[in-house]
Amino acid sequence: YSFCTLLVDTKHKHPAMVLQVIGAGLGRTGTKSLKVALEELGYGKCYHMVEAQARPWQVAMWADAANGKEIDWDKLFEGFSAGVDWPIASYYKELAERYPEAKVILTVRDPEQWYRSVMETIYQISCYFPWFKQLEADYHSMIWKGIWDRHFHGKITDKEYAISMYKAHIEEVKRTIPSSRLLVFEAKEGWGPLCKFLGKPVPDHPFPHINEAADLKRQAKLLKVLYYVSLAVPAAVAGLLLWRYKK
């Protein structure tokens, strides 16, 4: 799913720019629709996994977070007033503490549908991206350590376990964030509850319903092909050299 000078002392000073909305919902729960909706409601740029992937230096910061290092949240979110999706949802507690005035939105969907969507899209992409483990340790840490291991303890392919952890995450957010600060939201509910929670007027156009599934599946198929090509080309070259040597 691509991160003004700000003060670096994140422990004692409030940032000049802060996140006003934090998304605690896991990926594939309507987070892209929420991103677009928040931007349409006037929150400026809303952070999402696509922003991380487009900014390699931010991937390195997310990798540091996944590896337990302290990072400068203000620098990471410079220019953004809202953030949703993974990897943000993995650190919603840290962000809620850092930005105590921010409201938190927990996007949810049917667990079975959620799991199927994850496994058919973003999990496939993470498995077949050829450079994850070989060349890009930061991407590997951001995705595998920061998402699959952090939430699902290396058992994302175990459907029953993964769904139980998905449900556990929802309950944890409800316990952690005061109800006055939290909205549990399904995209199918539309503008009403979202605008009421945020104190915004309801737009006169339909709520955005962004379905990335088809796009993500195409990406996964392409990356799978590239992955096998990356394995086949060196083998073919080695075979050709061996053939020529034997001649």
C-alpha cells in the first residue's frame, strides 16, 4: 500500500503541525475510501500506505518503528493532517498519545470478507515483490515485521488465527481509545456518522467508495511474474554460459 522545519524533541514539545485524525482500522477495511472522504472534508492530504511506498526515506522510518526504534512522528507526517491504513494502524496507540487532540476512526468490515480481500491482494503483493527480502530490508521490516508479524505473529496464512487477531484488534482499540474520541465506522454507512463525529457538514455528493481490489490483484499477478522472471533469467544465463563452456 507509497512519507517547515519541525522540532525534533517529540517527548516534551507539541508539533507545529499535528494529525487531526488517526485511522486505527487495518488495511482492506475501507481505508482508501476513508482517505478520499477525509480529503474531501477539508483535511488536506491524508496519509495512506501509497504515500509510504512513494517516499523511500519514510519506508526507512517505518522500518525503524517496526524494529522498536524511536522515530520522529512529526517529521514523518509533515504536510499531513490525517492518516489511515497500514502501517499507521499498527501504531495507533503511539500516535494517539503523541497527538492527544486527534480523533480516532476504526474502520471495520465483515471478518471473512476482510480476510479474503487481504489474502487475494496485499498479502500476495508482499510475497512476490522480488526485492523485499533480497535488496530492500526496509520494505521487509515495514511490511512483514510491522504488519504481518506485529498483528498476526507470523500466522497470517492461518485463517482462523488471523481473523481472531483481527477481532482482537478491534476490541483492543475500543478498550484503549475513549468512546468520546473514537468512531467505529463502516464505509457503507456513508457521510452521516463520519460528519457528525468530525463536526463537518455533510457534502451534497455521494460518499466515495474506492475499491482497489481489482487493481491490487493485477499488481500481485504482475509482481508474481516478475518474481519468477528474476529467478529464471540468472538460471538461463548460467545455463548458456555452461553450454558455451562445454562446447
